[in-house]
Amino acid sequence: MAHKKFGPNDIFINRVKMHPEWDFFIYNSEVYINNSQNILGTRMVTSGPLIGKIVPVPGMGTFKNVPAGYLNLYEYNINRWPVNSSNTIYPYVESNLNYKTRFRKDLNNLVNTRKSASATWDAAVSSGKISSTYKMSASITRQALEADFSTKTNMNHTSSVIRNTCLNYQTINSSFSDTIVSGGVTSPLDDIFTGKAINMINIPSIFYGSSIKKGTVNLNYYVTGTLVATAKDENQNGQLYCTFGTSSVSGSVVGHVLYNEGIMFFPKAYSSVTTALASVPIKHEGTGSSAVSSSWQFFGAGAADGITHDVTHASASYSINFEGTTYKNSMTMFCHANKGELNYSNNPTFKSIEQSASIVGFTTSSFSYSDRETDIKNIASSSFYKGEDEFRKVTYISKVGIYDENDNLLMTVDLARPYKKEEDDDLTFKIKYDLL
């Protein structure tokens, strides 16, 4: 059957902009994503008094086989224990010594250098398989950056990178803009990053997509279950204003958000960051630290920050809410079945089998070959019971195939039900395909 070409108005690509909302709640060194419980993985006991019982596995993490508060990127190996090569799926490539030798020879021939290939392999390849794991996860993390003393021998490189990134936001964030003073130009960024500690929250791009939507960041600080402070980027310029809190902090800039990089940071250079929000003494920086009042420099403590927190830290909790920005491209194709088209089928049921001659018969002579003539089965509906209407070509379209310019089948579309097609009918099938 001849293929039909798409017309100039039959294919178009549209782009959908979406803003998924995420909520992270941090309590007692554990992260909860979108208010979901961190359910432990389970297994069936095979021996002992609890044989046959389903019990949780503390060392396994959540049932998604990732640590608590983490998102399983592919959601493979759900609730599989023990985690080993015999019980989980994993990607691998089988090694082949002859193939590698042949590839090297062919490559040498291409560059006109005919040399014998060296059959050397490392230990991983010589074992016959190169493998990896599917245990890929992501979650928000907190970093308590130490002071950057701006010397080559004692420098916090993370702070230096953030400082350079902030230069891209000078057009919208006045806190990053250069100012002219007597004697030259000075940058407020030097006051933020030079010789001062920074509290930083990292958000992986798997959560926000292309960027965090401006004006959607909402941070809440709780002490003993009571809301003590709130910060928002209500001006949509990256500045985090404290909209609720003590009178000395409320209305002040306590931090910044880098929308495209998924970074929120609170400079200790700001007095509003170190000002106490509540008088409850908490050991925010570990079991050996001193108990101090809560402030924005400790926001997010316990979010995979590598610190073993004291029991007093359970008095503080934090929430991070924002919307991401993601794009989804889709292709829409219109496939037309016009009048007088697609009214023939190669399906054997399309022909009548009530003839005396076989439908697979043929005639031949010394100079000719011909198939026997067969009639097309008349399936045109009639108004009368068991009646037969005058002959009309009728087909049923159940599948649409999409081909490239070289007649290679790219995809097939199965319709929800076969659609009746007569010669006087015009049908158009709308096909949507999501692009990566």
C-alpha cells in the first residue's frame, strides 16, 4: 500500500510549561517529601520464631531502597532485600575480547596505520561484564560553609563559586549590584562572601526542572511546633524577605535564592541571619556544640548535612515550599483518510470465500500467469434483517503507521476501536507524541 505524505499543516509541535509544586519538611534530621511518610523496607523472615512474618528492615532505608527523605530517580528495585546482584536489576555490558581486538584493527585501518591490536584488558573487563547500579537518588542537602578568608591557601571554594554565580543575578537582585564609592567600585558580594560563614540549601534539578519559579519560595521556621519566622521571595528578585518573625528581623533580607541553580543561602554577614528568632536553646551544630537560640543561620539543619545532631535539635523543624518550571514538548500529527482512499485491504477476510474456485488458485501457460479472480466481500449494512445492500467498499481502520523518508517504520498507533471507512467518508486521526 502506498504511503501518504504529511501536508504542511499536518504536523506541529507545541510546548507546555508546567509548575510542579514541592514541599520539604525537615524534622529530627529526616526529610519528608510532599508530606509522605518514610516507610521502611520490609522482608519475609525465613528462619527463627518470626518465620513467615513480614518485618521492616532498618538498614535498608525506605521501601524504595533509598535513604529516608530521598527520591528514587527510576524507582527500580522497589522493596528488594537483600540488595545484591542476584536480587536486584542493574545495567551491564558483556565484554568480548575478540570484538575489541577487531574494533581496534578497523580503527587503525581507517587512519592508514596497520598495526596489530593489543589484547589487553583491565580486571573489570576481563571478568566478562561491566556493571553499575540503579540505586540513584536525590534529595535536598544543607551545607554549613565555613568562612572564606580569600587566600589561596585557606579558601572556601564553594563560596567562591557561588559568588561568581551571583553576578548573573545583578540585573534583578540589588543586593548583588556594584556600587561606586570614593576610590573606586565595590561589590556587596565581597561583604557577603569574604570572611563570613554561609548557610546553604541545595536543591537538585530533578525537583525544579529548568528553574525555580520566581515568587513561589516559602520558607517556614518552627521551634517546639510554633512558627517563629517565615521568609519569601515576594518581590520575585531572589531576595528572601522575612515576612514574619521578631520585630528586629521582620522586613529584612535574610537570604537569597538562585533560581536556575536551585540554591538558597543565608549569609552570616547579615545581622538579620544571626539574630535570635526564639529563646529555646538548641544544639544546632552537633552533639558537642553549645546550645544557642534559633536563627536563619541554622535553617534546614539535619537535611543530609553530615552532622550528628543532639537530641535537643528535635525541637526545631523547617519547611521549604516552592514551584519548579518544566517544559514538555509534544508533536501533533493529523493523518487523513480522504474520500475514495484506504478502501482496500490485504486481509483475506476482505474477499469472498463463497466462490466455487479456491481464492488461492491460479492459472498458468507457457507465456502467462494469473491469479483467479475473486470477489470482494460485501459487508455493507442493510435495513432489513439478514438483507444485503448494494455493494460498497467498506474497510475498518484499526492501526496507523508512521514512517520516515526512507520508508522505515518509526511507530504504530493502535486505535481504541476499529473505525468504519466507506468511499464517501473523510476521516482524520489526531496523533500526539511526547518528545524528550
